[in-house]
Amino acid sequence: MFPAVAFAVGIAFCAWTAAARAESTSSLLGEAEPKSYLRWLGPLAPRASALPPVPSPLRDPDQVWTIEKALVRTLQANSDVQVALANVQRQDGLRLQTAAALLPRLGISGSLDRRAEGLIDRSAGEFSVPPILRTAVAGRAFDVRLGLRQNLFDGLSSWRQIQRMAVLKKKASVDARELFLRVASTVRQAYDAVLFRQTILGTRRDAVRDLAQLSEVARKRFTAGQISEFESLRAESALRSSEADLAQAEADLARAQEMLCRILNIDTPAQGLRLTGSLALLEYREPFLAALSRAQAGRLDLRSAELQLEAAQMANRAVLGGYLPRLEAFADYGRRSSYYDYNRHLEGWTVGITGRWDIFDGGQTAGAARAQRAERRIAEIRLAETQKTVGSQIRELFAGLDQQKTVMAAQASARDLAGRSRQEAQRLFEVGRVSTEQVLNTDIAFRQASLGYLAAVFTYNTTVYQLDYATANEAFLDAVTRMEQ
């Protein structure tokens, strides 16, 4: 009766444990509010939270977008960001799994068996005599134990692995934060790209409208015999070229919108994205040395490389523990039947210590140590490369800023002069003092200078966004946090 009760208790305990784990898992897989994900923008070691949900389609993709809304949507629905957040939870689970090696293990084990007569060990003279309880080993047996196991010493391998997993968890958090900053920089660039293409499209439409009017005036003047057919055809040709440029601008805008929609994980609305704001020149006032110092102190990819090296060092130390002996303490409380009499039950404690020292393991520990030394060297190389890249990238971006400032100043001056020249040419054309060719040349020069200035502003803003990422400048996230709160 006791074996059946013991097995029932063990099965019930296992079922209760499994149900508790299932309930805990279901709570982790539940839907989480978007606000919970802003915690990843705070400390590098985030608090435990629910797994990020699978990105779902947006209910109203035709809404009016601001840059703040776009950043919030990216944080909630971008696949790369969600995978990075889930990886943080994965590393936390691996850390808990590794920490279990230092904790005691409590378990129930049991067995119930029946042996054939051929397996009952008796003396040679008793083979022809039926077995009795006093002379024979029992044909049936049961054994139920409640056991406790505790690792006492394993060369500190388990402790080093726990430290390594804690470092990897922090690294996963840093990587998630770094990825969002990188994606956020891409979102800001894509947002400005759409505004840039919309501005170009408007400029092209204005050009088509103005050239259409000029072509109509040239046609009438040719009909009246005031200008030659060449000038009329030249105006018509410029109009057709401008229409082709307009079609190209529409295609470029569609591509820019598709790129932004992919980042936001939404379908492109039928009428196109509706964005607020216009392409405006940003200000960047931080000096080079301050930006370089902040980048070297706060760059998340640099911090990630440092954590990777620290984790590799921990792994190397954990492997070296394989050369040392292992000790384990155990305590069992069991109840079993006698080997000679099934109806006689034995019950009590068994306490002890077991040890093992692998004098020769076929080179397994040596091979693992060699592999971990290589991993550590790789981490050192990556860290040195990242440290060198930080300074080089900051210098390159600042050089780009200075260049774009010069380009913008030149393009702004050219745009102003071309605008004045265009107005004067149109006034003189109306009174017949300049030719159509001269008017078209001034109009083309004005359009090119205007578009050149816009392109310089867009390139300058893109460089600023890249500098924000390169110097770990997260000030733009304040607006996102306020929206979520």
C-alpha cells in the first residue's frame, strides 16, 4: 500500500510543479502594454517584464504621423527591436537556469519490480526445493526515496558560469538599447527623406506650372511673329523635361515612403503617408572634443564589446575548473522492502558525500580551455577595433558637418542670386527685351540652386542624426517618453 501512496504523492507533486510553471509561463506570454517597453530606455540592467508581443498590423495606418509617433511605433512594432527585447528575456532565463547549479535539488524516486524465478539467487542444493522466506531472495521489491543533492565544489565552474550569464544578460540589455537607438536614427533619417522628397515634388510641380505658362506665352508670341519657332520649341522642350522630372520625383517619394513604412511595420496607405512638419535645418552645437569624450564614455556598442570580453574571461575561468575535483553532498530518506522478505519494510536516512576527480578526460577540458582562450582573444580584438572606430567615426562625421555647412552657404547664396536673376529675366521677357532661352536658363539655375540647397540641408540633418547615435545622444527620446507616459 505504501508504494502506491508514495507514487501518487510524487505524481501529484510533479503535476503541481508543472502547473505552477505553466501558469508562470502563460503570464509571461500575455499581452503587455506598450509603456512597459520604455523601461529598456532606462537603466542598462532592466527589470523583468513580459515578453514583447508579436508585431501586429496598425489599425489606422492612414493617420497623421509625427516624428514622435513614428519613434513610438518603431519601439512597439519594429521586428528587430522586438527580437532584441526578447533576447534580453532569453538571457535572463539562461541566467536563472545556470544559477540552479548552486542550489540544492530535492526529488522523489521510486521503483517497483518483480523478478522471474531464474533471477532469484539461491544455493545449489535449493534449486529443486521451492523457495521459502528464510532461504530465498524475494521475488518482488519496492524502493521509494526522498533525496536531497547539493553541489559542494566543482572548481568554481558553476559560480563563474553564473557570473558569465549575468554579464551576458546585461550585454543583451545594452544591445537592445543600442539597436533601438540605431533604428531610431534610421527612422529620423527616413522621416526626413520623405519630407525631402515631398519638398522636391512640390518644387517640380511649381516648375511644371511656371514652364507651362512660359510655354503658352512663347507659343502666342511665336504665332504673333514676335519670336522664332526655335524659341517656342525650346520652351516646349523644357516643359516636357520638367514633366519627366516631376514623374521621377513622384517615384522617389513613393520609394521613400515605402522605406519608412517598412521600418514602422505598416502597410503603405493608399493616399500615401501624411507627415507633419517640413524639412528644416537642425542645429548641432556640441564641439568635437566634447562629442568625442561623450562617445568614448557612453557608446553602447563599445560597452557591449567590453561586456563581451568580460563574459569571455568568465567562460575561460569556468573551463579551468574542470581540472579540479568535484564534491557533492547527499541526504536520502527512503523506504524499501527487504531483499529477503518482501513483507519486511526498511526505512531510514542515508547521508554522505561523493567525490570525483577526472584524472584523464581525453583532452576534453584542454580543448575547451583552448577554445575559450580563442574566444577571449576575439573579444579583445573586437573591443580594440570598436575603440578605434569610435574616434574615426566622430572625426568623419564632424568633417561632413563642416563640408555641408560650406555647401549650404554656397547653395543659399546661389539660390538667392538665381531667384533675383529669374525675376528680372521674367520681367524683361514680358517686354521683349530678353529671349526665351535666357528666361529658361535663369529658371533652370534657380531650380537647381533650390534643390541643391535642400539636398545639402537633408545631408546635414542626416549627419546630425548619425552623430546623435555615434555620441549616444538620447535627448530626442524625451519626447517619446512623455508620449508613453
